[in-house]
Amino acid sequence: MAGKLRSWELSDKFWNLVEHLIPERNRPKNRKYKRKEGGGRKAMEPRKVLEAIIFALRTGIQWKALPKERFGSASSIHSYFKKWEKAGVFEKIWKAGLAEYDELEGIAWEWQAIDGAMIKAPLAKDAVGPNPTDRGKKWKQATCSCRRTWRPVVDRRYRSQQARLNASGCSAME
């Protein structure tokens, strides 16, 4: 790979570090298959799959919008992602990266802290104002005094019971 790599492309050095963390594709020996061994579509290259997953996570693109000509089938890539996530591949990669960074630079573990709040800010409404998604709602708008309220001109199709009965062919009160 010559030149500068894009943020989702894998360098050879990185691939050599993570290649052993990706599970092998196993085909059970005791299962009966309809096709011959080797029949059907070939499995995707794990490096290409990992590149596609990193591309999707890095850019925020939807799975179905992945460039097919570059990465292949988006549904296959997503199924690999689910399998690898279930197998803990990404957690292993994260832990290996943390361990390597700890060796190189050192992580001050005793100073690490997480802080957060998961509640609504009760005073924020005064500072921020109404919810922007409610701007177009009709229930907050005042009705115009220059217009009358809408009513249909004819309440029902036949104005009287007599006309309804004549239309159906029955005579009124025989």
C-alpha cells in the first residue's frame, strides 16, 4: 500500500497485529451439505471485511450504503460484523491496543475516572426554549379571528329522511 492511508484502510503492520484475533471460518465436518465442498460463493477476505466494518463505523454510513464495488455485499459484511462482535473480536482488538499503548506510553490507571449523568436538566427549558421539533405544531398557534370555523355545507348526503327513503325505493310511513 503506497502513499497515505485513509482513516478506514488497514496498514500491513496493523493487519499483522490483529489477523490472529479474527476467528477462522469453520465448516462442520459431520453436517451434510447439498452442494459439493468448494461450491457456492467464496468467503470474503477477512482483511477486506474488517476494512469495510471500520469504514462503516468511521464514516457513520448505513450498512446497505457501503460501496459494493470496493467492499462487496453489505449484508455479508454486516453478518460478519455480528459474528465477530459476538465472538468478542473487537473487544480483543481494543484490549490489545490498550496493552500496546500502555507499554509504549504508559496509562496512568489510578487517575482514570468516568463521570456522567443520565437525568434531564430541570432548568434547561428556560435557557433553551421550546423543543425545536414542536415549532410547526398547530396546537400552539392562535386561531385567526377573521375566519369562521369550518363546517360542511351539507351535513349528510340526503338532507331529509323522506329523500333518503325515496332514493331507496320505499314509501314513507305506509
